[in-house]
Amino acid sequence: MRLIETAAGATQRKIHYALGNDSGGMVGTLGSAETEGPDTTYVDIFKDLSLCNHRLYRQGRVPMVRIGFAGPLAPQVTSAFVMCQTLPNTWIVRKAHQLALKEYLRATKEERRRSGQARWHDFKVYYEDGQRSGTTLAPVGITLNNAEWNYSAITQDDGSTTRKYKFIGSTDSNCFGMVAEYDSQANTINDVPENPGGDVPYGDLHPDVQAANADALLDEGDFPPYNDNTLQLQEQLTIVGIGSGKTDKLVSEFFPAPCGLLKFSTQVVTSGDIGVDSIGTFFVEVMAGDYKGIHATPMGLKL
């Protein structure tokens, strides 16, 4: 007898999206031989896991995800790609998130003590300012109704200035730049004394001591092997593609996506007319695990 999976483990982990090009893109009508895109959109996978599974998935985690084409693919498609960028899963990103959340909790401590907070309240941040002002996709066929996914905002002590949070970019009138703010705390000051040169005390008494060797020991490594003034991020890139004379790769490997934030650039090239819904969708799938059915380790500090 086949056992039925328990309700606790029955989690929707694969979510489908339509690529939002200006004439309908990957799920729309392309009326002739043409190129659509590349267009940039964003996905907040924890938002969409919450929508599809009817429970809150907190954003402050690192899920393992993969992307791919869902099909069907019309024969007129000569090439198509989905390019996905993510934040690097590094200590810089994690520490920047931890500091932002710590300061957010400190700034709202008195308000939370007096009035508490809503049941589904969470600390939510943007990938970059382009996400705040651009398009964050929603799952195909899912209606929002009263669903809320509000990105966290904080009013400063002047009582009027309100900012949200983003990982990439400097602090501006709209958002705190989380990595930039962490960088301002963690700047490395070069306090290593200057190389005194090859003069060694009482060197004449020790014939085995070479001034040139002493100079090299002091000179090679007196600065760190990285930028000691600015923290830098290298966004991670994953591409799935069809055609273009390359080997088709329809599904990527699993990769970490801090805070479940994904940035997509999409493009399709056709050789002729394509009808509505003849290209299909792309999907994001989250690896199975023990956080409400998915693999998603904490960023560090929890709300």
C-alpha cells in the first residue's frame, strides 16, 4: 500500500513565473521574427513560498534554489535565455544583514514593547534599488487578494525621514545600503607601522642575519591581500539557455540565494510567428529541507 505524504511535508517547492517582456515575452505573442528583451525583473522566493503554501516563510534565510524552463517550447524559438543573479553567500552579506536587523530592532524596541507587532511581521529587504522601483514577479495563476508583503521601513529620529533597506548600493533618500552601512563600521584602518628597512639591531654581531632578508620579511605582507578601504561584492551568475548554437541547458544546478532574492534578465529570439502561451514559463525550485519543507539556513540574527 502506498503511503500518503503528511500534510507537514506537503510543501510546494517549485514556483512558475511568466517572463515579463514588453509584448508578453515567454508566455505571450510574438508576431514575427524578432527579439524580445533582455528585460530585468526580480523574484522574492520567500514571498512566493508564503503565497503558494499559505504560511509565512521568513526572508532572513539562505535557500538552495535552481531555475529552469518549464516549456512547452515552440519550434520558432531560435534562442532564449534566463540569466539569474544572486547575492554571494559570504560573510559580508550575512554580517550586513545581521547589522541591519540589529539596528532595526534597536530603533523599534520601545514601539514593540508598548504595542507589540503584527502576527506576520517580518524584516524584509530589497536586492537593490532597481527592485524597489521595478517589477517583482508573482507566481503564475496566484491571486494576492489581501496578501501583504511589505518591505521594512524605519522612520528616523527626525520623525519624518523614512527609509527602507537594500543590499547593493549606497544609502540614499529611499533606502539604507546595507553593505555600505556595514562597510562604514568595518573599514580597515592601516595601523601597521611602516617598514623600518633592513637595519637590524646589532646586525654586525650576527653574521647569519641578512639585512635584505629582514627587509623582505617586513615589506612583503605589510598590507592586507584585499581592498582595505571598501567592502566589495561580486554578484553570482547562473544562466539557462536554449539554442544559439550552444548545448541546451534547461535546468541549472542548485545554488544559494541569500534572503531568497533573485534578479532575472530574460530574452527570446524567434524566427516567425508564435501564438499565445506557446513558449511556456520558467520556474524557481527550492531544495527540500527542514524549514517548513525547504532547505534554508538562517542568515544569522533572527527577528
